[in-house]
Amino acid sequence: MRTIGNLTIHFGKYLRHPVRMALTNPPQGGPATVEVWKTEEKGSDVNLATYLILDVVEKECEAVVVISNDSDLAEPIRQVRRRFGTKVVVIHPLRATAPGLKARPNYELVKAASKSVIISESALHACQFPATLTDEHGTITKPAGW
């Protein structure tokens, strides 16, 4: 993506640390809590919201496409639409979290957006870069778990 002109990348980060959490159905005579790894994404939604607003204020765009299902982005989207009249299309990448469950777009994002579109997991997969790319800096290989 760095090879695309007029594109900037702003990273968040992931934190992972052990935390103690309560069991929903602790075994009789057993522990009421268990230690688990808590993984938290930090900064991505704030970065996206910040640059969304800056790009609109600085007239760097005519319309915006946001690919997310994170309700934290509803208010920045609502504000750039209301204050600047900018069209914001939200694409919801949805995946059912368990068999039989239907994934749904976040209601707050649907209300905030000019238009909402659901992208299936298979369509999202088809839009990814190939597993291996080569540029002037070398070869880049996508991790197997992606």
C-alpha cells in the first residue's frame, strides 16, 4: 500500500496482557475466576476518526468510504455529514461469530452514514492483495493466519 501515491498509513497497536475474569458458570467447589489473555486494539478508531475529520476540513476529499462496523466512528461520521455536507458511505465487513448467528451492521453506523453497504466475508477475501508481493524494497509475504 505504501507504493500508492497520495496514500498515508496511520497505525494503531494491539496490546495483550493477562487479566483475571469471572466464570459465567463456575464449577461447584472450583474457582470463580480464571486468568485469560486480553487483547485490545488501541488507536485505530481514533486515528481513523481524526484523519476523517482532517481530510474533510482540509478539503482533501469529496466523499468518504469507511470500512468498519465500529460504533465509535458514528459520531465523527455524523458530524462531517452535518457540518460539511460530506457524503460518507460505510461498508460493514461482517462475519458471523458462531454457526447459526447472523452478523448485522452496527445500527449507530447505519444511522450516521449517508449509505451503508454490507460486504460479505468472501467478497472481502477476494479484495485482498495476493499472498506474496514484490516491490523495489523486496518481497512481502502475508502471514498464514490472515
